Amino acid sequence: MKFNYMLPRIEQMRRCKDGREHYYVPTNHIEATIGYVAVRFRCKYCNELATAFLDMEQYKINEKLLNNYGG
């Protein structure tokens, strides 16, 4: 399952070095900060990392998906 929609727009526009669109999946690296949760994603094509900062409401909505697909 592709998780690009959770990332900031600038990350969604970037491409792999071969020109393909990134296909981001969660890595299970999740950190809580004040008011936000940082979730790390990795592109399954080129292994590039990206981080999304979700507010608590966004995180709770997507928590089950992140836990099921992470890793």
C-alpha cells in the first residue's frame, strides 16, 4: 500500500533517480514530539527516506494502517 498521501506535498512531487514516482511505505520508526508524531517512510524502489509530521488526530486515524504495514 502506498503512503505518499501522508507526506508533505514537496515530498510527493519528488522522484526516484530513475524518474519513477516514489512509493513510500512506513518503516516503524515513529517518534512523538510536542503535539505531533514524526513517522519515517522509505521508498520501496530507491530506499530514500522521508519524514511526515502528523498531528495527533491524523496519527490516530492512520495508526492501525501504519502499524500493520510498517516494518
